[in-house]
Amino acid sequence: MLTGLNHTQNGKTCRVYALDLLGSGWSDKPNRNDPTAQSVDGENVRSPYNFYTWAEQITDFVHDVIHAECPPPSFPSSPPPVTLVANSIGTMSALQSVLDEPNLFNGVFIINPNFRELHMAEVPLSALTMPLVRQIQSVLRNNGHGLFKTLATPETVTQILKEPYAVIDAIDEELVSVLLDPLLTPGADEVVFDTLSYSAGPLPEQQLSSSQFPNLPVWVIYGRPGEDVSTVERVVGLDGVGHCPHDERPDVVNGLVWEFLERLAS
């Protein structure tokens, strides 16, 4: 977890927090049956590694850390609202946080949302295909650890990243290390297979169209063409980048984030 960094551009400063949620990055990765893991299971399902758990962690972080750093008299009426920036599967956790506690947030900036093609509602002929999908997921979860260890190498990760990344030059040793090193920590393989086996929970299009979703700005930026997200305030397509524009064209993405923050302040 990276917390409390000040980011400045054009004389303006904002405070930035980057979170490694449970099971991600350098956070703890308890076995899903561990009592500690079950105690934080936000969805009350077979595994704590789900979007409701992660959403709860985000809102808890806002209350326990961000608001603690913004005490009165600096903000005598109430702490400042938080802007969420999310990429890929982090989209669902961010949107669920807004649904759970809308008063904490003033906007969501989404970078290439993941539309969860293996969700039971997205798989064609799900009554027929989902049993097969679940069987494959079960095999991987129970027997895939050797395969995981074989694939968890710098060379393999570099090759895998060439699929979602359109800007190949962005795949350098630092990026590979940032992604690979946490995957070599105890319990990481269990979390990966658990996450791959998660075919339930929310879909971003359902969250955004929910009658419970508050009236706050949501911007979505895409690299490669994405699905329709007409329920948001603004959609920006970026040419020549893939699933992680913040790595591939950080100058462009950072500029759009600052534009979004200025829109929220207007």
C-alpha cells in the first residue's frame, strides 16, 4: 500500500493513495478458508476475494486513514470527498464503494473497465456452458499450482503482457518486476485461481445503471475499443494503446485525470 503522496501539476496539488487490496500486490493473501479471511468476506460467499470485500476495504480506508489525515480545524464542516481512479477489475470495487457509501466520493475515473466475460450473466448459453467453465476453474484451483510456478517468470510475464499492451516499449524490467514480485509471495497463486473462479458478483454496467448509483461524474477512458458505457458523463477513446493506458501513455492519462479533477472542482 502506497499512501499519502502529494502529486503536483501546473501549480496544483492533490494527495494520492494507491491501495493494494486484500490478495493484491503486497497485501496479505490468507487462504480463503482462514478465519481471518472469512471475517472480512464482504459477500459472504466461498471466498473473501470478491468485489464487496474490496469495496468495504476502500470505504474503511477512507474513514480510517484519509479522514484521519484531514481532521478539524483543517476541514471544520466535513472531510473532503474522495475521487476514485480505477483500472480493469478494480472498476467493480470502486463502483461498489460508491454504491455502499456515496457520501464519501465526488467522482470516479475509470481506465479500461473489465466487463467480466466469464461472469455467469455474460457467458453465452450459461445454463449449458457455466458447468464446464466451473469445472475448468475447479481444476485450475486444485491442480494448477505447478503450472502457476512454471509461468511465474520474467520471460513468461513479458510475453503475456504483449497481449493487453499495445505499446510494447512500456513493458520494461521495472513493470515486469512490479507485477511479478508480488505474485511470488506466499498465497499469491491461491488468490489468482480464486479470482479467476469468481463468476458472480457485480457487473460494471449493472452498477452504473443502478437506481442506487448517485448522481456524480464518471469518466471512462479506453485504449482498444470497449463496450458501450453510455450511462457515464464522458467516454474518451485513446488511439494506439491497449488495456493499461496509464502505463503506455501516462502523459495523456495523467492529463485527463487532472482535467477530471478540475471538472469536479468547478
